[in-house]
Amino acid sequence: MSQQSDERALESAPPTPEPARILPFERPLSDLQRAIQWRAQAANDRDREIDREIKKPKPLKWLIIFLLAMLPVVAIFGALDAFLRIYYKMTDMYLSPAAETQPAPSQPEPLVSPPGTVLLQPYETMPSDSDRPNADQAGAAADQPGDGARPPQR
């Protein structure tokens, strides 16, 4: 019995169809089709070139964009510079009021010391050799002929 049921099952099942194959069918293009295709390709190329020109910014536009972008940068650095200048002036003004209120003596007063006592003075307050005219230099400058604009030779 089992043989008969197997045969019936095989007979009743429909056969499986093979998948359909698409066969390429190409025929040569006619002259009209070639002309249409050529004009469409030329129009696409032309549109692409126009889009590329439109998207490419011009040098003047680049300059304007650059200047607009630099405005905040320059403003920030300018404000920082102005703030620091004002800050330094204010600190100088408030930290050294005694120096501005007291006039600086034009020439230090000589210290009078009792005989036999030596007082040491700082180097800055002592007159330097370049400030005092040397008698030898003054005499040499007067003896030299020519214009007096030339500095004395040592």
C-alpha cells in the first residue's frame, strides 16, 4: 500500500517550472535616436558646467566673506589690547602715586660729613665722568682746526 500512495503523491504534484530567462535584444540605434542621445548628453554637460560656475564663488565674494569672518577676530583682539593697555595704565597710576606727587630733585645735595668720616653713596647719585667736562678734552677741541661740529677725539 505504501507504494501506491507514493506514486499517487508524485503524480498529483505539479512539475516545478524553470525560472524565466531574459534574453537581451539589442538592435542598432537609428540616426534619429543617436542625434537625440547626443543632444541630451550635450545638454547635461552644459547644465553641469553652469552649475559648477554658479557654485564657484568669485574672488570679490571670497574677499567679502573673508573680511566679514575677520571682523569678530579683530574686534576681540582689539578689545583685549585696549583692556590690557588701560589695565597697565591704571596699575601704574595707583601703585606709584608717591613718585608722581613728589618732584624729583634735579641735583642731589652734597652730604656734609664731619672731618675724618667717609660716607659711601650709591653709584647712581654720584656724577659720572661723562657728565663732567674734562679739561684735557675741552683744550683739545679748541686747538683743532676746522668746524666745531666734530666730536672730540679720545
